Amino acid sequence: MTWFSLRLRLEPPQEHQHSDLGHSLALYFLAFGALLLVAVLLDDMAARVRVPGILMVLILGLLVDNHLTVASDAADALPPLLSLVHADQITQAALVLVLFFGGLTTNWAEMRSVIPSALRLASFGALFTALLITLAMLGFGLAEGSAGWVVLFPQALFVGAMLSSTDASATFALLRPLAGRLPKPVLDLIETESGFNDPVAVVLAGVAMALAGGEGVAPAALVTVVLRQFLLGILLGFLGGSLTTQVLGSRRSLNTNSMLPVVSLALLMVLAGGTTLMGGSALLAAYVAGLVLGNGSSTDQLVLAEAHSSFAKMAELLLFLCMGLVVSPEDVVRAAGGAFLLFLLMQVVRWLIVHFLLLRSSFSLGQRTFVCWAGLRGAVPIALAIQVWASSSVSWGKTMPPLALAVVLFGLLFQGFALVPIANRLGLASPLKAPLSAP
């Protein structure tokens, strides 16, 4: 057989394979582009009807069938539209963008008065929340007698860590009807707490995953891993943010509307990848870098915030859309009973911790009560749930996404829609200004 005839025999299958790959890629582009467009429209519609946009995006993802076929023949069935591995990668990248934007928009000068209170809520508050939820979950598990505490503890700790962070963007989306009418220190406290407690939740969840998959992880090794994640995340984030600030300050040509978002996004990509490879927390590094860059004097803060608000919004929509796609609605319904009890437990824990940690602060009883209700959960629990599900070493990981999704939905429906009435009832919302009458 000559080389020419061999090539003729091989070329048609190769062309067919390239054609199938092209059609599959085109289908994925079409599907995700259409879903993202619908998500944007739903988010815009939600702002008009005063409904959380993330709620509608989550429902969209749940309603879309993740398994598509291109023909009636089973042999032509395509793999899932979004695999679990790809969903984990997308959500981790999305979370980096969200946390970077959170640090970028945290203004130390404006929030200086609430930073001590916010730090207490974000550090001790997140730790106490995770601990109390862990103890409650551990107690329920031991009462059932299904396993010993050594087996149950990592799962209980992960649930506590997963639900210890708050989402300020979800809260502010529900408070749009009261825009400009609530005390600014209260809003600053909610926003700053949300930005600071995300890294705490991420590291605690990492500890739980290490305990679950480590098969006898030595305490010294576990402490080393946690300290490395914290210290490297803070150090590399500070160095990356400082270096970028110096570069932008010395090269004014980069500090323009077109180049500034590109440079800052490139920093974020290099920083997240490098920190992960060195064993640090990429999410903590992203937040610290955003904090340094957002409070520097050598960058155009308005251009930077506007550009990354678009990145963060797209990341948030993709994150909730991915969660809805990979989780089965039937699993969410099955987890609803336990999730509702967990949601009620979260409210009690949140009420106790906020009033205890802010007891001697300048915030009144009514303001502290409102902060209790403002602890909505959002992006971080969902991203952590998908991450543990994608981990092959954790046997109970598959149960986390439906649980996290159900808890987030209960929070948006019951806790979220009560925010405006509670603010009015507590007397926190200033009255509407009467329009000036024409002379």
C-alpha cells in the first residue's frame, strides 16, 4: 500500500472527526451564549420587579436540561452540556473575579469607622458560625448513629465553613427600594464583613476537605497547610497589588481606559495561578491584591471599578448558572427538609453572634438586628459545594451542592424579601423626600 493511498484512507475519518468536534464546539458556544444572554435579561428584569437576580438565574439553570442530544439515536448523544470538572474550574475562576472586585471596591478611608466591627464579624463571627453549625451537625449525626464523630466531623465542619460567609451583593440587590435611605455605616459594615469573611470560609472548607480525604492527616501537616495558605495568600496578594500599583504609576500609558482593565486582569491571572502552584490561597491573594490596588493613588479608580464590575457580574451570573446546570432539581427537593432546618439554625446563630460581637459598638439595637437579617448566603457556598463535589477523595461531596443551593434559595425567599419590611419596621429607612412643587 502506497503512502498516497494510505493518506486517502485516513483523511475522510479525520475530516469527520474535525467536523464532529466543530459541531460540538459550535453547539456549546450557542448554548452557553444563549444561556448567558437570558441570564443577563433575567437579572435586568429582576431589578425592575424587585426580585433577586441570582434567584432567577439559579432557577434558569435548574430548568435547563444539562444533557443534550443531536439526534434520536442514542449513539449521537452528546456528553453533558457542562461537566462537573468544568463547572468546578469555572466557579473557581469566577470566585477569583468576585473576590478581586470585592477588595477593589473596599475603600479604607470611607469604611475606617466600621472596620473594627467588620473585622470582628468577619473573623470571630465566621469562626463561631462555622463552629456552632459544626457542633449542631455533629450532634444530629451522632444522634442518628450512622457513623462515629471521626467520620462525621469533616463533613460537619465543611457545612459550617460553607455557610459561614455572607454575600453583600445579594443583600444590596434586595435593598434597592431603599437606596439612599439607610444609614451608611450599616451598609458599610455589611459590605466590609462580606468581603473579609469569604477567605475565612474558603480556608476552613479546605481544612475540612483535607481531613475528609487525608486518611489520618497529621495535625502538624494540617496546621502547616493552613498557615501556608493564609500567609502566602496575604503576602503574594500584597506584593502583586503593590507591584501593579508601582507599574501603573510609572507607566502612565498603561493607566488608560483601554489598558488598565487588561493589565489588572493579567495581574489577577498570574497571581491566582502562581499562588495556587506555590500552595497559597488564590482567593485570599485575589482579595488582598484588589484591596491594595483599589486603595492606591496611582490608578484611575473609576475606570478600574467599572471594568471589573463587568467582569464580576459576568462571573457571578456564570457561577449561579453553572450551579443550576450541574445540580438536579430532584436532589434539591430531597435536600429541602434538612436545608430548611439548617437555614433556621443559621438565623439563630447569626442573631447570637452579631449581638454578642457588636454589643459595645456604636450600632444601636435596631441596627444590629438589621445586620442579623442581612447575612444572606450566595456565591461562596455554591462554589465551595461544587469544589468538594468534584473532589474524588470526598465520599459525601455529592450531597453538598443540593444542600447549598437549597439553603441559598431559602435565604433569598424568606430572609431576603423580609429585609425591606424589617428596615421600615425598625425605623432605619429615612422618609422619602417630597418633590419640590413648581412655583
